[in-house]
Amino acid sequence: MKSTAYSIKAGVFKAKCLDLMDQVNEKQISITITKHGKAVARLVPVEETPTDSFGCLKDRITVHTDITKPIDDEWEVNQ
């Protein structure tokens, strides 16, 4: 996401809400909404995330050993 951001008064946001949502999506910007000069909300673009958890970590994890090989550690239960 780009770091471009600006502030807008709540009344202006209310009048231009749908147009501003389109701008945020298309330009990948964020808008801070203010009331009486204080920030009260921020409109930001949605970051796309995988909808399925299966495979979402593909190419992010590296396995350095055989994960199917039994380990040689003794468990308390076996003693």
C-alpha cells in the first residue's frame, strides 16, 4: 500500500463517501476522517489475503530435515 494519505472532515466524507471509497480502492491511499479537528476513523484499502488457509504459507517455510522421521527423544510416558 502506498503511504499517500490525507484528512477529510466528517461532513465532507458523508457527502462524498461512495466516491472516496472508489478512490481509496483505485489509488491505494488512506483517508483519515476527522470531527472537530480530531481523527476519528481511517478509510484504507483492503489488503487481499488468501481465502483458503490450505497452502497460504507456501514458499514461506523451509524444512531442513525429514519431518516424517521419528525422533529419538524419550517421553516421560515411556519411562
